[in-house]
Amino acid sequence: MKPIAILTALALSLTACATEPPQADQSANLLELEVQGLSFVGPDTIKSGWTTIRVKNTGGMTHHALVYRLPDGVTAEMVDEQVVEPIQKSLTAAIAGDNDKAGEIAATMPAWVGDLIWMGGPGMMSDGVTGEATMYLEPGNYIVECYVKTNGIQHNYNPEPGEFGMMLPLTVVAEDGGMAEPTANVTLTLTNSGYEITDGAFQAGGNDVRVRFKEQRLYNNFVGHDAHVFRIDDDTDVDAAASWPNFFPIDGQQTPAPARFIGGIHDMPEGATGYFNLDLEPGDYGITAEIPDAAKSGFFKRFSVDSD
């Protein structure tokens, strides 16, 4: 990842979370968080190994919870000051039409941005939804973050010096949590060509979804393939919902979301496997990704769930 390219792409492209998932016994190594206002509230330490992160979204708007690992020597304060704040200032400048200023701010990004490792985390959750994702986390320092926007302001940004927005520093300790790899009733495989259900099927009620990141690539030098699920009702603008998670346009990830998002999982490295939980009522649903032109790239999949 080239750090300057992240914000340059952002500036250029700006111009041109109550459904409860099944509470499985497999969540032995569990980190439970709640969205209160524009903050994640809950523990900041968890054991290593297979780890479930459950986020109860009571914040009044759509959120997500990206989990990423920090390089050695990089702190959450450094991320806040050297990454989150510049991205917000670049976004603000681009929205105002000052692309020269947006580009100048982009050039301030630190080189270590390229060493951040996206490790999944609960996907898009509308208000009242509890999102749950399970990943294998090595010991180290992580961040749980939401950068959905409201009125042009990212939820992870807090203008108060020394205060975090929706950015929770998380320590994964060396002690193994003893959790076994989860089981699943449906497997979703991600390649550079899109989504494919390679085993099982979605069903009414509880679903444990295995996500295999068989292939992965970066878009705009920033985001990769992931999976966010939304319900398709009679009045749902499916095209708008499928493209909404794309962060880079001015209206990308701007609340309110055009559909009810019910969970999923963020991007992970190529070869990784993660899990997420869904509670599905009979009806139609869509899976989409946080990438530009998701549908054209094969990263929009529609499916139906019948009543038993």
C-alpha cells in the first residue's frame, strides 16, 4: 500500500446497526462492545487465537467495526493524529472543492500506513442490529474502528485533541483464548472475480457464515474485498444499497444508509478465513463489498431465504 496514494485516490474520487445474531456457544473468546453515541464502549483487552467480536449497535445510525493490526512502534494516538485527522481534513477540503489542498494534505501520510493489516471485524450494522464476526488474531496491538460518515464527518474523527472518536485501541494478549475454529452452515468464497457460495446455503433463522478470502486485492490502495449484507424490501433501491459501502465518493458511507444492513465481515488478507453470524427472516437479501463499482466487479450477490 502506498500511503500518499491512499489520500490522493480519496481526493480524486471525491471529485469524479433490533436484529440479534445467534449467540453461539463457539464464542468462548468473546469481546463484547456497544455503540454509545459515537464511541465503542467495552473491554480493551482480549486473549489471542480464534476471537469473536460482537458489537451491539445502539448508536442511532449505521456503523461497522473494522479490526486492524498496528505495526510495531505505532500507537493508536499516532493513527489518530497522522492518519484519521489528515483523511478527515482531506475529505473536508475535497467536499469544499479545494482539490489542491486535499492533495497537499494527502502528502502528509506516514509510510507505516502500508503496514496496517486489515483483520476483519463486524460489517455494516443498521441501528438496533448486533454484528458478530470471528477471526484468528495473533498477539499484538489492534484498533476497532468505524469510519462511516455523517454530514461529511467520519465517525472515527474527534476534533477534541487527545480524544478518540469511534476508534477503540485493542490489546490481544499472548495467552490463547482456547476457542475452537467455528463451524458454518454456509461458505462464501471471495476471489478477484467476486462472490461464490461454495458450500451450504443461507436459511431462515440463525446462520453461521464462513468467509474464505481465496484472493484479495486493493482498490484505491486502501480497501479490499469484504462482505456486507442488507435486506431487500419492496422499496429498497438495490443499486444505491450495493454501492453505498464504497467510502470514496462524497456520498459514500454517508448516513442514513439506503437499506437495512444486518452484518457481515470486513476485508482480511488473502488466504485468511473469517466467520460472521446472521439471523435471517424469509425474504430477499444482498451481499456487497466496500469497493468501487462493487456490482460491476462481481461483488454484489442477491439471494433469497424461504420460510421453512
